[in-house]
Amino acid sequence: MLHVSWLGIALAALAGFVLGGMWFQPFAFGKLWASFLHTTPEQRKKNQKRAFSITLLMYVLIGWVLAEYLSALQLHGWAAGALQGLFLGVGIAASNGLVESAFKVEPFRQFLIEWGCQVVTMVLMGAIVGLWA
């Protein structure tokens, strides 16, 4: 393990969590996204506590991996972190999500909303972790 800033990781995870919360609000993409789902608002609310807990935990993991990655490459600063977040977000996360989506019967717009959020989150988290690198 290389030297990483756990404060930077925690801040990046929190920022990603907040961004996702805003992304899926009705004023952003939430209303359209919900129209693609085969669940009711009541069903989603029932699972909300578990989903939020898993999301926050995974964002800590993503932040840690980003921090280790930037440290291994000896990259510093918000711009380097954001760029690497973009590369990883598009090149690994979203491309893997598209493979998964290809086997589902879901609108492409649903993929764009869900994985667009992940790419933007990776850029934001990469920038924050990069600041603390």
C-alpha cells in the first residue's frame, strides 16, 4: 500500500454520494430514470437504507482505489485526478456497464443516466483525491 490521504478519500466518497443524490432527484434525471424502472416508489423506498449504505461504502472503496492508483502513478493535483477518473470511469466502469446493459432489455437512456452519473462521480472523486495526493 502506498501513502494515501484518508481524509481525501472520505471527502471524495461524501462528494460522490451527494452528487448521486442530486443526480437522481426529480429536478435532474430522477423522474426520467424512475420511469424506466420496474419498481414502485414504495418498493425503492423500502430498500433505500440498504442501498445508501452500500453506495457510501462502495464510494469509500472507489476513493481508496483512485488514491492508490494516483499514488502509484505519482500523479498529483485535481486535474490529474479528474483526468484519471474520466479514463477509469469511461474505460472501465461505463464500458463494463454497457456490456451488462447489452444483455438487458432497458432503454439506452437509462444506461446513459446511470452510467453517466458514475463517470461524473469518478471525475469528481478523482479530482478530490488528486488534490490530497
